[in-house]
Amino acid sequence: MTHGLEIARFRSAIACAGLIFLAGCATASGAALPNGAVAIARQGSFEAGGKVLGDPDKSSLVCDHGHVEYEIPVAERPTALFLWHSSSAAVWQRRWDGGEGYQTKLLRAGYPTYVWDGPRVGRANWGCEDYTYKAQVGRDQGNFGAWRFGPKFGEFWPGEQFPSDDPAALEQANRARYDEFDTVRNAQLETDAAAKAMDRIGPSVLLTNSAGGFRALLTRLKSDNVKGIVAYEDPGYVLPDTTEPKMKEGPFGPVYVSEAEFARLTKIPIQLVWGDHIEDSKGWQDFYNLSLKFAKAVNDRGGRVEILRLTDAGLHGNSHIPFADMNNDQVARLLFVWLEKNGF
């Protein structure tokens, strides 16, 4: 009798799970879910990849692994979303004003989420080499420009999707940062570990921001479990080694690979998403132009790269991190359309 009751409660929970949980719906424990709540079946974390320095039986150091934090909703979809930031895990977990973050929206839609801190970053900061943190005064102002909040520090673009009248929001945004290691060598190290995470997680769509997109492309070269990539404002790309003239390698590549390797990028759907005011930043305009070059290279070889300008979809005022902007509900709807269209 008890077992049958538990089965009935579990089926009731499954029936209640959907894009939005309605008031009065009951969980497996019999408790009612409040309007908008999300039922989580399990959550946890694990480390992936890495090396061991020294003798594991005598004197050693485990290092250069990545950290994965996961949450699995009750009514989970078969494809996981692997969330790869380029600032801190916080960008996936909250809106700029502290409101509901992207991760919660994804969970409510039934997607298992895996938040990734790559080797030497955030919760995976034990590296196999020495490194030094430098306190660089001016980073706050640099963030303001890099995130394209406005033409100069303290001056927001009209209609910017940021709570510009709340100084605490800007302070919170600046504090939610990890130190980053933007070199191609480090990107390769991070993607070695990410490929190991893919082995454990299974088929996944890599949902990325900024340099996380560059790393996602490299990870696809190393793992068949990368089934799709959505990159919000990616500055770095992989190109075929037949490309001429070749660009000088910078912090975000490009990385040139053989035609056979590049073909792996033609086998999955990729979406490159861009916010507002690209044309007002030479650096971001250059990165956007490079994304067009990458898309053409993939599509000319039979691939499926789609470039989405949020302004073309009727969304305005979006920053470099549009999924944390005040209109992240609308940004999420566009993501769900792409996921459904591609069978995820």
C-alpha cells in the first residue's frame, strides 16, 4: 500500500511539471508548489578531468580539474544544458537586479543544468602551475565598457536593460567576477577537462557566454557528446587551416585546425547571439565580423550556424550578458524556440 501511494504521488509530481508550475500542484511529498516554483529531483556537484602531480601514494597534488554543479528537475528533458560562463557562475543564477536568473528559467522548462567552472577558475582554482592574482585598479570601469552598458563609465545607454538607477546592482555585478586566464593554451587545458565532464554528463547543449563560446567550439572537437552550442557574444573562433590570410593568435585565438577536424563543427547546430550597440564598440564589432566569417566557413561546408541579433528579434538595450538583463524572459523564449527547432 505504501509503495503504491508513493508511486501515485510521484506520478502526480510528473503531471505537475512543465514550463511553469501552477499554484496548488502537489509534489511527491504532498506539499503544494507555490506559483512559479521548480521541483528538483536531485542536485550535487563533481570534479572532472585534471592531472596528478607527484606520487599519489606518497606526495601528490590533484589539479587542473573543472568543477560542475548540477540540478535536475523532476520532469527532466533528455538533453542537458551545460552552462559555461566567462566571468562567474553568478551570471547564470541571477538577473542584474537580483531577480530570477537564467538557470531557474531553464530548470522550469525541464532542462537539467550543469554550471561549469573550468580549471583554475572559481571553485576549481587548484592549478598544476603557479599563478599570481594581481589587484588591478580600474577593472570595474573596464567591465562597464566590456559589457557595453554605455558609451563611458557611469553613463548608460538609453533603454539599457540594466537597473541603471541602482548603484548596488552595478557593485554586485562587479563583485561577481573570477580571475580569468584568456590564452589559447589555457583554453585547451579547460576544454580537455570539459570533454571529461561531457563523458560523465552525456549528450548536452553547451550554453555559453563570451570566451566560454570559444572554449565550447574547442570542446566539440574533443567530444561527440556536444550536440549543440548557443554562444552569447563569443569573441573567439576555430577556423580551417586552409583559411587565408591567417590572423595573429590573440587571447581568444583564432585556432586553426585541419579540414577534417573543422568538419566536426558542421555536424551540430550552433547559434551565435548578439546584443545591442555592437556598432558602438570597435572591439565587439570586430568580434561580430569574425563570427560572420566563422559562420560562413561552417555553412559553406554544409553546417548549421545561425546568427541572431537580438535587435532583429525586437529586443533592444541588451548588454554583453543578455541572459542576465532585465528582459531575460524574452531572451529565454528565443532560446527555447531554437532548442525546440533543433530537437532538444
